[in-house]
Amino acid sequence: MLTIMINILPATGYADLIDPTKPPDISQSGSLVLSAIMISPEHKLAVINGKILHEGDMINGLKIISITTNSVDLASPQEKLTLVLLTSPVKNVNY
């Protein structure tokens, strides 16, 4: 009975649904996607395009100038860019 019901349901319409677990598309050249930030007394790090980076590191010709709780500032001689984390902090830990 279940097989018959599945075959009866239309297949159209489901292709338009968005998968919330799908990682962002970073296939475009030069695109930077900030997915996480971690700040502790010893370290500040950001995950950009799946890479763990620290202040002073370079990515796509841009130097990471600063990492804050919800954004990362990058710069090159030609441009300045701020990446903003779209989610709020999961947990703030005060040491």
C-alpha cells in the first residue's frame, strides 16, 4: 500500500524546496563565506570557505585585519571587506 501511495504523489513541486543543511555555494571565483567565529582569551579564529584562519592570515589576496564576535574585517591594497556572521552567538564564555 505504501508503494502505491508514493507512486501516486506528484514528483513536481519538491524540486523547488531548499535544503537547509546544504552548505552555501562557494563555487564562484572570489566568493568568501564566513561560517563560524571562535574567540577565546588565547585565540581568535574564523572559518572562511571551510578554512580555519587567524588575524593576519591571507585568503583570496585579502588579509584578515580583525575578528570580532560576529564579523571579520579583511583588506588588500585595493579594497576593504567585512564578512558578517548571519547567526547569533551560540554561547558566550567569560574566562
